[in-house]
Amino acid sequence: MTLTPPEESPLVLTAPEPVAPIRRVLLHEEAERLTADLQDREARRQQTHTACLEERGRS
């Protein structure tokens, strides 16, 4: 089997994009930021809920 140069072949076999690992790292970092943000929001929601319940208990 011989490969012809890309300009002569309709099918071009190329290596994976060199930026793919960078994209993967950036996506992972974004996922970590989003997860941390959701955890912070949930913690605040729980604190607010607990404060409301405690306030009701004092009334």
C-alpha cells in the first residue's frame, strides 16, 4: 500500500490536531470551575435554608 501526497489524494490522513490536548485541558479546567461554582451555590442554598428553618423555630 502506498500513500499519495495530499494534493493528489481525495483522502488525507493526518495526525490528530496538536491543539487537541490543550482543548482537553481547557475543557477540564472549565468543568472544574463550573463544579466548584455549583458546589458553592448549593452550600449557600443550604445555609439559607437552614437559617430560615432556625428562624421559624425561634418564632
